Amino acid sequence: MAENSSCSSASSCSRESCEGCPSKAKGGNGIAKEPMNPSSNVKKVIGVVSGKGGVGKSFVTASLACAMKQAGYKVGIMDADITGPSIPKMLGVHGQVVGTEEGMIPLETENGIKVMSVNLLLDNEEDPVIWRGPVIAGVVKQFWNETVWGDVDYLFVDMPPGTGDVPLTVFQSLPVDGIVIVTSPQELVQMIVKKAYNMAEMMHVPVLGLIENFSYLKCPDCGKEIKLFGESHIEDVAAELTLPVFGKIPLDPAFAEKADEGKFYETENPYLQTAVRALSAMSRIM
């Protein structure tokens, strides 16, 4: 599917300014957004991104979704990590979505979080997805405009790491209200965060805050915090980019156990209260 042309194209627009143009993208990147499914009412779209893999981005996505659900909001997760989906298994969602005349019906977790993932379209959830970029981008759009999300306060979009096809498609095609950048404590955190930050800036997508995962491991015997990946640098980067730190999450075997059991929705993450307050404040801004 070809991308919609920008209103800045001389051949398609005679306006002197993009202000007020119906094709002007929400967020200002000049590209028309994909329409929401007519049977959906998604109020806020929050992207969860990382500059590299291995930082626990899907874990953070699921944690944010569960925290907002526990705060009383209606929540959904779009698993846009098409070739490496992990959200359904973590949340104990299995089986296949059902299609109706209105669109695809997402499955729900035990506590009512709606989930759409490519794993819920496959005959066997262990089958690999071997698709090229344009096909993957098309599926991401279908997860938005052909899925009956219903009434959702916050839709979290779990994106693959890096700055490739899927993040570009999400930024261009979905009305993203903001993104949360996930990172870890290593020295290269500055480069990791800035890659994601700079892409969002180029696409005129607000960066809401930073979350550091794997911050430390607490000794079960003495309670000492062990910095397995070195000292944290997140505050320095946050200060440089004038962004808030939404949370610093330690390694906790209890989280991994619940994810393996498919019962991650039972977890409570006390390290994300700042994120919950910030995201909740968005719902009060018209």
C-alpha cells in the first residue's frame, strides 16, 4: 500500500500553509492518518519504543497496561512487534481472533485488557512470521483500522526495537499521542535513547518520558541493590533532553515467573506510579 502523500506536495495542494489542511497529521508530520475503525473509540494512543533490543520493552508495555487497568481505565495493547510477538503469552491470551462485518475482535486477558497480535491470527502461535517490510506495515495498519477496539481509554502500542519500518508506520499512520522510551543502565544508554528520541522529534511525536528497566537486582537475603548492568545514567540523559523519568524497574524474578505462567496481569508494579500519574493526567487534557 502506498503511503498517503503530504499536503506539502505542489501537485496535490494549493494551500500556502498546511494549517487547517484535512491531511495534516495529528502531531504535525504532514501525513494523513489511517482512519480509526468505525466501531472503535480509542482516546489515547501511547507508543512504547526502544533504540535497541533486549531492554524489556514488551515487559514495560505489559506493565504500563496492567498499571493503567488497575487504575480504573479501559486498556488495550496493539502488539506491533510482528516478527517477535510476546504480549499474548505473557498475558495468557491464546487462540484466534474472530472476524465480523465490523472487523477483527481482539481477545481479552482475564482482567479485561484487549490484545491484538499476529500470534492471534496464526494457526500455530509458534509458526515464524517471515514477511517483508511492506506486508508488516500493512498488518500494523490493519491492527488499527480493521480491529474493533470498542471503547478504550489507552491503547499501548508495543513496537519492535530500533527505528525501522514498524515505528515509522506507527508514527505516520496512527494518531500517536506520545511515546515512552525504554532503556537500560549501560553506558550506551545515551545513544540508545537519543536514536528513539530523535526519530520521534523528526516525526513530530511527543516523547512523554523515559523508563529504565533492569536498574538493579535486590538481594533476597540482605536487600542490597546489585547493579548488574552498571550505574544508572538515565537521570543525566533525561536532564539533557528535559524529559521526566517515569520509573526505574529492578530485575524481579516474580515478574518473570508471572510472565512465564501467562499471568502477568496479576502483577503490581510499584515502580511505575510516576508513569501512571503522567498518563492519567493526559485523559484530563482535552
